Amino acid sequence: MNERILPKDHPRYESLKYRHKIIEGMKKLVVAEAGLIAHGRGECYDYILGERTNKLAINAMRAAVALLLISKNPIISVNGNVAALVPKELVELSEAVNAPLEINLFYRKAGRVDAITTVLKNAGASNILGMDESKMVEIEELSSNRRLVDPKGIKIADAVFVPLEDGDRTEALKRLNRNVIAVDLNPISRTAIWADITIVDNIIRVLPEMVKIASNLKKRPKEQLKKIVDDFDNKKNIQDALDLIKDYVESQKEEAFKILK
Ligand code: PTJ
């Protein structure tokens, strides 16, 4: 991006950089128009979480990685926003936990699957599912476009990682007894509530952290990984995330004014 438009010393440089990736992604069909709105909603929650990864999120990420590592057929679902924001990290996580990437879109506009495939391939992906739309099958109980899934991927998966999701699919996947891991900055979205493990944090910080966690947990015995998953309590995780937001907002009554000094 042109440095005059986005100078590196701009106080909101990081946030503007990712906004720009989303806008560029939309121009290339990777991101749906509604993806811009979704991103803005995420930014808003990130602001009131202090725009940093908290201990709760790390704990949820550990449980998520452990679950992916012990699952028989884990899969990482990819939408336009995630592909535009963190393509390289998606590929790294996919390799670290041995879970293929499956393109699964809510807004199925012509050319989007190809555009996302190109982004993933450029990031080094070799194991991509969901590319051949003629081979898709349906998952029951779901009326949105997300019902169209790859027979070798989400259809047979026991654990589905759904970064940034609209609510109805998580509910449908739960009805089908799948384990669902979500990343959602909104701790009370339908996805966040329905998922087994909800990581309340920004996907741009989550994926690199999960890759690190995976390289560590990979060496652990299965029983240890299972214990990490069993000890995780998602209701408590979400309630604690809400407390975190409350405390952060409370602290800002004083902290926010310090920039004036
Ligand atoms: O590419 P497609 O067609 O599959 O569509 C993708 C979007 C994201 C447009 C679609 O799934 C959608 O409309 O999602 P929603 O219903 O807007 O939900 C997205 C959720 O992700 C919201 O709860 C946001 O707060 C959250 N979110 C947005 N950006 C981030 C985020 N969570 C974590 N990290 C982010 N960067």
C-alpha cells in the first residue's frame, strides 16, 4: 500500500493494513461485499478487548489445537475474509495439525472459489478441498450455501475449524455431532455460543499463535491432549471473555484519556 496513504508511523497502522487487505481482497473477488461489514464488526469487538491476545484465548487455542491433533478427520474451513487476511498462516496450521483446507463460502458468487484457490496456492497450499463445485454434496439441516461441502472434507470430518463464521452452520454441525472450533471476536454470536471451543480473539493473531502451539503439542501423548480438551469449559470461557470486555471498558474510563498528556 502507498506509504503516503498509510504511513508506517500511523498510530492505527496495523488495523489499517488489515483493512486494506480486506478491501483488496474484495476487488479480487476473494472477499464478499458483506465481508467488509463483518470485518468492521470484528474490529469493533477487538477494540473493546484491547486489541491483544488474552490468556483465555491462549487457553482456548491450546484446547483447539489438541482437539485437531486427536481428531481422525479434522478440517479447516476457509472463507473469503480468512483467505485475504492470513493465507500463509492457514497453510502452516493445516500442515502443523494435518488438517486439509476446505473452501466453504456463504456468498457463492461466480469466480470466488477460483480466486480463493489462487490465494491459497500462492501461499503454498497443496491440500485444498472444495474447489470442484460439481462434486459438492449437501449437509443436512442447513439451507445456506454453506451446506455445499466436499465429500472428502467437511462431509466426513469429526472436527471442523470455522474461523469467522455466520451462525447457522455451527448449529447444523453440532446437530450432526461434529466438534466445532470457532474464532470469533464476538463472544455472544450464535457461532460462539454453539461451538465446543470458541477462541475470542482476532484471526490475525490467532493463526500464528496456533501454529506455535501445534509445534509444541504435537509431541505430546494422545492422553495428554485429550485431557486438555476434556478440561476445557466453553461456557466459562465465554463468560470470562465477557468479564474481560467489561473490565477493559471500565479501565478505559481513565486510561483512554492518557493520550492527551
Ligand atoms: O466468504 P464468505 O462468503 O464465506 O463470507 C464470510 C463472511 C465473514 C462475510 C460471512 O461468514 C458473514 O457474513 O459472517 P458474519 O455473520 O458477519 O459473522 C462474522 C463474525 O466474525 C462476526 O461475529 C465478527 O465479529 C467476527 N469477526 C470479524 N472479523 C474478525 C472476526 N473474528 C475474529 N477475527 C476477525 N478478524
